[in-house]
Amino acid sequence: MNRLLLSDKEIMKTLELTPEFKLFHVKPLKEQLIVLQAVRDSIVTESSDIKTKRSKGYFNTRQLLSARQKRLAELSFLKQYCRNFSELLIQQAIDTQEFILAANNNEKETISNYRYKARFIFNNSIDLFRVKGYSLLQKYGWYSNNNQAGLVKDHRVSIKFGYNNNISPDIIGHLSNCELLPFSINAKKSSSCSITIEQLLLEIQEF
């Protein structure tokens, strides 16, 4: 499923038509997406109104024009932020679906359970701001087949390390352990760790 090719309405329809999603937190996910969709619609409407008035010369003073241009920049940032967060929410739903499929394979069930429990959960939009690499996300967006320069979520202390060393998945899945990296860098990192477990525990205390 390519999230970047789906509109918000198509995402909602996908959720509603996928039975597995009904088992895992669908209602709050849908509610958050509906709110984001409403916010984005209002942003698009206001942006369009400002651009139309600007083209017709309604802002006849330099000060007023400057204020409207600043507002357009703010709206552009907010629109991209809504898109980033809605994609994050749909990814959480996709992770759940992948967990269900993997759990049907007995050989993968144990590590799949751990991986699912160690996933990053973003409960609100503020969480996204607090993750390392967020500023890069605003510039490059999420990775996809159509956006090779995009970012992915990385476990700084890897899931493999946590699983092999019997570390609680709650620790490995803490947002302090999350960093947004370009896909190419994440692929090279593979299952290695970029920080120690001791460093992570300290950052969790300070989060």
C-alpha cells in the first residue's frame, strides 16, 4: 500500500474495508484522521482565498501583503505537517496488519510478537515533534517508491538487539529510541545500534 498515492478519504475507505483493522485501535485512528482531514481542508480553503485576493490586488499595502505571505508560509507548513502525521497514523495501522499476517507463521511468531510490541506508537501530533530527525521530515517527507529521498523510522537500539538480550519491548519501542533517517542510511545500518542501551535508558528518563 503506497500511502503517498492515497488521499485522506481513500485512507479512511481502506481502513473501513479492511476487517483486520477492526481488531486494533481503529476508532481512535479513524477519529484522528478525520480531524486531520478537516484541518487540511480548512488550510487549503484559506490558502486558496489568500492567493485569489493577492492576485486581484486586494492587499494594497506592503505591510498587509507581507502579513498574508507570512500566513501562507504558515499554512504551507501546517498542511505538510498534517500530511506527515496522517501518513504516520496509517503506517501504524499497516504495521498492525503485517503483525497479524506474520503471526500466522509459527517460525516467526515470537520475534513478530516482540517486533509488534516494540513498535513506535504516536498517540498525538506533539509526539512527532519530539522525535530526532523531525526537521528533515519536513524537508524530505516519508520514504516511498516515489520518494526515494524520504525518511523512515529507525530503532536506535535495534529490535534484534533488544530481542536477543531480553530487553523489554516497551524500552525498545519508546520514542526516545526513534530517529527519522533517510532510507539509504537506515538500510546500511540494518540491525546494528547507533546508541548503547545505557544511553537509551538515560534519554528515556529525560524524555
